[in-house]
Amino acid sequence: MMALFWICTAILILTAIGVVASRHPVHSVIALIVNFSALAVMFLMLNAEFLAMIQIIIYAGAILVLFLFVITLLTIGTGPVESGPSRLAFQAVPSIVSGIVALALLASGVRTASAAAPPEAPADFGLVGSFGMQLLTTHLFAFEVTGFVLLIAVLGVVLMAARKELRF
Amino acid sequence: MPGVPLADYLAVASALFAVGVIGFLLRRNPITMLMAIELMWNAGNLAFAAFARTFVDFSGQIFVFIVVTVAAAEAAIALAIVVMVFRRRRDVDVDEISELRG
């Protein structure tokens, strides 16, 4: 369990750095797919089977395919985006400093977290059946609001990306 | 089989979040910046799932489900905005997009 955890941690951190550091966005997407797969393994270790499934299907499947399509459509016959020098002088230094500050703030909170092994979970914790039962009974309102959020997003994207003659 | 303690998961989530912050501030390609945002969403999701497991409470997992949905909506809308900007000016470097500056 511990070995699997640290392997996943190494993959997560390395691919996250790969996403941020690679020059070509397609390489970033590939690194992100590996990152999301390792995160799905983490979810499995946390007794969250359903979350591991939607991590693979929605994130690694749907969202990253969307990214790939946009990259494909946008980069036909154009040069790399970050070719010229940055307008913001010394952009790297404050970026990395603020990242380290964020890490220090989070780490100061993590230090107070429990270092004991978690208690035993019931057998059906995180399985699709019990998850769906919880989602459609206790958390029904959140579920309905989620549908509304997706509806608004679809309407917004269609309005923005549609051709001119479709616009009203 | 002893489980991994909460603190370890939170440390991993913190590191992922910090990498996302650095990537968002460092890069000028809006698509890569969006991917850094996705990294930060996922760091939050990992923390939620770890808390749900530690306190054996479904609410954290439900919250991850909601966050994934909102992240999908955000990615779709943000990519549509990127496509629109690209149509207008054939260039998507965020440093060059300054039409809204007053």
C-alpha cells in the first residue's frame, strides 16, 4: 500500500512538472493524461471507486480530448505561442516564489493533519451503488444544481463558438 | 493492510497545487495555463477524497463529483474563449491580449 502510494506520488509530481515545463501543448496533454491516471489509482486507494472511474472517463477521456481538439485546430500553420520574449520582465522569479509561498502555507496546515492510519471503512464505501444512493437522496439538490451548471455551460459555449449567422 | 495517513495525501495534494500555481503564473500559452488550472482542481479533489476516507463520510466524494462537473464546464467555456480570441487575432499569447485594458 505504502509502496503503491509513493510510486503514484512520484508519477503525479513528475508528470505535473512535465505539464508545466514542456514547450509543446500536446506534450503537456500527454503528461496530464498520465497524471490523471495516477490520480485515479490514488482514488482507488482511498476507497473511491466511482471517483476513479469518472476521473478516467470524464477527465482523461472527455476534457483532455477537448484540449487536444482545440490544440489541433489552433496550431495549424502557426508558430509556437511563446516565441518572443515576455512582456513582463522577470516573470519567472515572482511565479516560482509565489508557488513556493503557496506550498509553504499549505504545508504549515498539513503539518497539523493526522498522521495515523484512517479507520476501517464499511465495505460499500465509495462503490457506485452507495455513491449513487447518497447522490440522489442526501445530496439531491447539489446534483440538480450540477445539471443546471452544465446546461448554462453548454448554452454559453454554443453562443460563443457558433458562426455569426446562428447568433441572435 | 494499514491505510496511508491523511497527512501524506494532503502533502501530495499541496505539492500538486503548488506546481499548478507556478505553471499558471509562468506560462503564456492559455491552453497550458488551463492545464495548470486542471492540476489545481485535481489537487483539491485529492484532498477532498482523502478527507472523505479519513472521516468515512460520503460528502467529500460528492463534492469531488461536483468539482469535476464544474471543471468540465470551466474547461469548455475557457477553450471556447481561446478559440474566439484566436479567430479575432490569430495569436493567443496572453501577454498580447490587452483589448480590455482601460
